Amino acid sequence: MKDFYSAPEIIVVAKTSAALRSPKGMPSVSAGAGAKVSGLNSLLKSAKLSLEPLFGDNEAAVRAVMSEPMMKHAGGETPDPGSYYVLSGDVKNPKKVIADLLNEEAIEGAYLKPGGEPPVFREQGEADGMPAPTDGAPAPTPDFNARQIYLDAAPAGIDARFAWTKPGGRGDGGRIIDLEWGWNFSHEDLLANSGGLLDGTNSANNHHGTAVLGEIGGDHNSLGIMGISPNAKLSTISFVTNPSAAAIRKAADRLGPGDIILLEIHRAGPRHNFQARDDQLGYIGIEWWPDDFAAILYATSKGILVVEAAGNGAENLDDALYSVRPNGFPQSWRNPFNRNNPQCGAILVGAGAPPPGTHGRNHGADRSRLGFSNYGSAVDCQGWGREVTSTGYGDLQNTSTNTQYTDTFSGTSSASPIVVGALGCVQGWLRAAGKPLLTPATARQMLRDTGSPQQDEPGRPVSQRIGKRPNLRQIHGKLFPKPILKETLKEIKDKDLKEKDLKDHIKDIKEKDTKEIKDKDLKDIKEHKEKDTKEIKELKEHKEFKEIEKPIKEKDKEKDVFEGGIGGGGVIRPPAEGGASEARLAALEATVQSLAQMLQLQGLGAQEHFIPPELRPMVGGGGDDGQGS
């Protein structure tokens, strides 16, 4: 059973060149020079219908307010918002009327827009058989706060409890408008910051809207539940007496940059020929329709964040079906679910499973796509799509109309307010810090870049994108990075100094070692040189050297010349005739060289007699064999 839904709407788009003018409430229209509207007036008159400007009282006023910011913001061609009309009156045969309108020269588009419905998902029996409250004198409501796991730390929740510890983190200074059908503004947990109904008629079927308000702005007291952004001013506009696009425009005119609009609506799409269904299969987010796209674009072009339920149709929004332009849509229309096309800037929210075991039930892996949730590359993020504890309905407590609470609020209906509440906290932080607020583009990107990732579930893989669950602690860390404290700077400086000292010390050691090695080598060389010079000098003065030198000098002519050198087993032979002096010098040179070689071999005089006996030259008196001792 559906909670409530809007009647279908016929939207008409005039050609800008026709310069159509349709005074509100009048059955006839006028046009600029050259445009033919007689057939259009005849059609309207015969069917007792009228064309009313969708976004304001007259076309000129709409263009003055909406056209310039929309065209600048869209990034592509969009129809002039002043050319949108809603067909007013009792339409007996919608298909015939639309066909006749499309045949008129001044008309560019005309289409039947299915009725909107709340994107709540309830299993068979959940929406039926709810006992009426007793409306007696109920006992005090207990504190259900512990059941709101979606407020807890990530990944199970969005860490709203952390957000509240930071200045502005309860949504301070923000304004939020919820667009749907009905609300109970007298609920005991919705009294502190309620702005009430701003436009339209409040539906008596108010459970859905009451649950949404509880998630976003439930009072922080000792009873019931706690809202995510309880300090934000929370108001509503109804679809009961407003076309959806007109309601969006009215909300945008009451808000300013950084404020938030929530679209709690989806409708039947082309999968089942736009036919309403109890199971909601094929239902999609409303930005797909040209007039709703234009209204959302108007809001986001003013810097207002628009959060939109992706819908409960179990649809892949990347399907080529959604790029087929339906008959009656303007020629300029492009599929907005394709992010390469012009965008309206809304944040699209899917429904993810809560942690298994929540309230004793299991809907699959935490943050996995719930089977009913739409998915695709256009879906920006997810919220809890099951087991949300909030105000309304009465399945958790049902003692009176104003003390009803639920434990089973579901759908992209329950997911989207979680995202709105998270954004309210973030904007509150930024306001409190005097920083620029999130824009529609930066908010969307932030939700894509941060958060607890989607998880797989059999039959529902992460490739069926619904995005991440917000993580407010992580977002805060990105927006407000921790400053480096003085103590931390000192530690870094000390560490750098220590590392510099260590490097300098190592350098000093290397230089010292190099110098010491160099000095030692030079010293050793000097010592060896001095030692060699001394020992050679001693060698020259040695008695045995003298005994070699003296006979040669005294008996120059008679002395035999030593041949073969010291240690070489040489013998003294007579010098060659006529060469006594040369032979004597050659013998002396050979002796000195042989002595030098022996000094090297024997460690430069390490022994008392540096030439061992067996190597000493036979230069004295000889024996029978010509050798002496």
C-alpha cells in the first residue's frame, strides 16, 4: 500500500521563438509577431483547460529570475524556464490532448508526468495492520538512542556523534526544506527547531514525512531519538497542491547558498511504460523529467544543495533505455543519468544494507546494495535503506499520535535524510569556522571521495554502484587538517639537527681518518727513507765494505776483478788488459747493488750481521779451492 502519491501532471514546453504569454487562470494565450496560436486557443477552450507558467506568475518574471543563473550553471543547452507550463483543468483523455498539443506550431514539447510517490520500501504487511494509537496518557518515552546505530562511528554509521563534538556540528545556522506530502509537527521529538509547513497542503497521511524529519532534526533530549542535524532550521513544502517542479522552485526561493533541499519523491519510469506499480519496480529519480531537471538546476545554480532519492525501482540507471528521448520531451533533452551530459547538480542517493544483526535482522553485507535500490554511475552515495529508527509509524512505540516511533523506516526514503543530516553537520562546521560552505559540486565530489566503501553481496556486487556511506570524521579530517603543534615542530627541528650532527660527525671522522692515514703514510715513507739512507751510509762505512774498497785502491793494477757479484757465487779474475780502472769501477758497482739486494731480502739490517755467512763474498785470502772464510 502506498503512503500517498501525487496526481499525474501534463507539462507543456513552448518554443522560445513563439514568445508565448499565458496570463495565470486565463483560457487563452497570446504570442509574439508571426507565431500562430489560434489552434492552441481553440484546443484549450474546447477542453476547458489553461496553460499556467510552471515557475512563476508570468513568463517575463520567470526569465528574469531563473534564466541567466541556470544557463550559466548547466554547462550545456537547456530550455528557457519561462517556456514551461503546466496544463490546468480536468483532462479527460491525456494521450489525445498531448498529441494535439504537439501538433501546434508554438509548442516544442508536451508529456504526461506520472504521479510522484514517497520512495519508501516496506515489505508486504509492514505498511498494513498498524494498530491505531491509544491516545491515552502514555508512559514517558524511553531513550531509543542506542538503537540508532547509523549515528555511530564508521563504517557502521556516519559518526554523527563525533560531528556533534565540533563547533557547529549539529547543523548550526543551516536551513533544510523537505519536499513531500505530510508531517506531524506536533510530535514530542520534533519541537525544538521545526519551521513547519511553508507552502502547500499538509496530508493527514504523515508517517513518512515525520520519519524523515526525525532522522534529520529529531530533538536532542532524554527521550526518543536524536536527529543528525538538530540545530538546523527544518521546514517543509508539500507536493499535495504543488507540481513537483514548482515546489522545488519555491523551496529554492526561500533558501540561500549552502542550504539544503531534500526530494523525497520518485516516480514510474520508462521500464514499464510509466505505469504506477505497487512493487515500485522501474521507479527512478525525478531529475530525468525535463521540468524537474530545470527546477533542480535553478536551485543548484543558486548554490543550494539538492539531495535526491535515486528511487526504489531496482534499476540500472546506466541502461541505454534512459538515453532514449520519450515522445513529447523537448529536442534539447539529454539523459541526465549520463554524467557526460548537462547536469542539474543534484546529489543522487542509493540504499545500502545496515550491519547484519541490526535489530535482530539481516539484509546482507553491511553497505551492500539493497535489492530494491537503483544503482549506476550517477548514484553519488548511500545511506541506510533498512532498520532506521526514527519518529513516526509506530512499530517501535505506538502509545499516542505524538509519541509514535519506528524501527523499520526503509527505502531510498530513509537513506536520503542520512545524507542530508551529514551535509548539515559539515555546513555547520564550515559556518562556525568562517570558511566557505560546500557548493553543489564540491558536496557531490566530497561524498564520492570519502566514506565507507560499498561492499559485495551475492547477486549485488559493488559494480552495481550506490557509492559510499558518509564518514563525518574522515570529512572533518580533510576539511580541518590537524595543525602542526609547536612541540611537534621542535621535535622535527631537533631530529633534523641530530641528523645534521650525525652527518657532520661522520664527515669529520672520514676527514680525520683520511688525514691520519695520509700523515701515517708520509711518516712511514719518511722513516723508511731516513732508515734507508742511514743504513746505506752505515754500509759504506762498514769494515767489510772497507776491506773490499781498500785493496782495490791500493793495488789497482795488480788486483783481480770480482765477477758475478756478491751472493752470486762469483770469483776474482784478472782484469782485462788496458781496462783496470773501468773493471775496478764495474766491480764496485756490482758489489753495491748486490749488497742493496741483500738488505731488502734480510729486512734492512734486522740481524747483527745483515749478510749471512753463506752469502758473504770471498774477498780475503784464498785457500786451495780459491775460496776463503
